[in-house]
Amino acid sequence: MNDPVLKVADEGRIRVLTLNRPAQLNSMNDALYDACAVALMDAADDPGVAVVILTGEGRAFCAGQDLAEMADRPVYPKGERHGFVPFMEALESFPKPLIAAVNGLGVGIGLTMLPYCDLVFIDPTGRLRAPFVTLGVTAEAGSTVLLPALIGWANAAEVLYTGRWVDAPTAVAYGLAREVSAPGKVLDRALEAAALIAPNPIASLVATKQLLITARFETVRAARLRESAVFDGLEGGPANLEALAAFREKRPADFSGL
């Protein structure tokens, strides 16, 4: 069933999940995190789904955390779990092949979710960025382990320390994406790749995915938990508050005194 913030569609044994907040460039608020977590768990349990594709509606793949919500966190009843952590738990343990069709910019979690995908295709307009330091916080989603392993230490350090943009050809050169698609055809390319996977026995696909992720699972989860503890310590601090104020006021952040 479609959620207002997430579109779900099946093409045979392929399930396509489309982030659906185009006016907000598909930035992740708790509602979208929760919808994605539920959709991944549903796909994991569905015996008719062999492979899942993640993509975005409109001109962005995912613009990262919704900064408006970051500045004014929702309050939930005690014991309820929402947002980033349940989404990450569903993503890092997802047991079936997962493909990303990066249709535009990917910022923050829009970049750091990509190492959890088995295949990543990117539109020529796609650009990726990890702006955590520029927001006065730190890396997330196990990226301090996954990015150095995937793209090399120096590339990961530059991406994380500077928050610079990585264009589509560079993303492929680094190994963040498998290939640049034809313009406007990234979902079609992802569907082509998924169609080669989907006819295979699901039990064999699941067993193979499990073998692939088992070696790194505990290391990546431990990194994510360390990152979250440090992130929580920095969130709401002087640098983070200045970054959020600058975002609201549409001006450059000034960290000169920090």
C-alpha cells in the first residue's frame, strides 16, 4: 500500500520504492524514514519480491535529513521508535538484493545509504554530498567504515571533511556508483539490472546476500552506534545551531569563533 511520502510499485518480482517528497527534494523526515523502514521489512517478508529498487520522485534522489525537523524534533510517547534508527536497522539487515537509482542529488543519508545497496546507478545530473561537518555534526550510517572501504581512505576523508559535491562520473570512478545512466533513464537502467536478478531463486539470493553482509555487519553496526553517540553530543551545540540558523536565514555559516 502506498504511503503519501513513499510510493510502492511492483513489476513482477521487482519492487520499486520511490521517495515521494519532491517539493522537499525527498529530504528525510520521520514519516519518510518510518515508511521506508516498513516498506523494506514488508519486502523482506514478501515471498513474491526478489529485488528492491530505491529511487526518488522529481529532481532529487534524497536531500538528506529534513533540517526543519532536525531543528524541532517531534516528541513521541515513551517506548515508540521512529526515524533514522529503525530505518537504518531495516536497511543494514535487508536480506534481498537492493538497487539504488539515483535520479538527482543525494545529500547526507542520500549518499550514506548507497554503500548498503548492492548496485547503484546514477543519472548524469546526480550529485552526492556528505555535509555533516558543515552542519556542525559528524558522519552517520556507518559511513566512517563503509566509505573508506568502498572509495579509499583519502577519498572518504575528502568527502567527509569538506562536504564537497561528487558528480556522477566521479561517483563511478570512486566506486560509489556502478555506472552513469543515459539522461533521464536511471530507473530504466536499474530495472534492466533488476530483471537479470529477479528470475533467480529467492532463497539462493537471500543466502548469497547474507553471506555478503555477514562479514561486515557487526563492524558497520558498531560504527553506526559510535557515530550516533558522537552525533548526539554535537547536535544542538554551538556549531550545529549556527549551521541551522544560517540555513534558515539563507546565509553562509560562520564558524570562525568555534
